[in-house]
Amino acid sequence: MGRTAAEDRRRAMAGPPPRRAPGPRYKWVALSNTTLGVLIATINMSVMLIALPDIFRGIGVDPLRPAPSG
């Protein structure tokens, strides 16, 4: 049938179950995710550096011309 009140109290006082140690593949998953993130960020910066002149031309802004900032 169902649990008794004493079993519920024992479980509540025991706390959460212990955490397992990471498996042997964990370090490779973490390394792969980090490497992929750095690669994507690098590619994104390269694309932005190439596209910025066209973006500035499209919106009619010359980023090298001095202008008041206000």
C-alpha cells in the first residue's frame, strides 16, 4: 500500500541523494562544447568585420568622420 508517516519522516531527514561523480566522457563533452563556442564566436567576429563597411554604407553613416555625440 502507501508509505507510512515514519517512512516519510525518515526520507525527509535523510536529505537529497548523494551526487554521482561525472563519467569519463564528461571532460570530452565539456572540451567539445567550449571549443565549438570559441570557434563560433571567432567566425561571428570575422563575418562582422567584413560586413561592417556595407552596413555603415547602407544606413548612411561614416564611422571615421568626427561628429558630436549628443
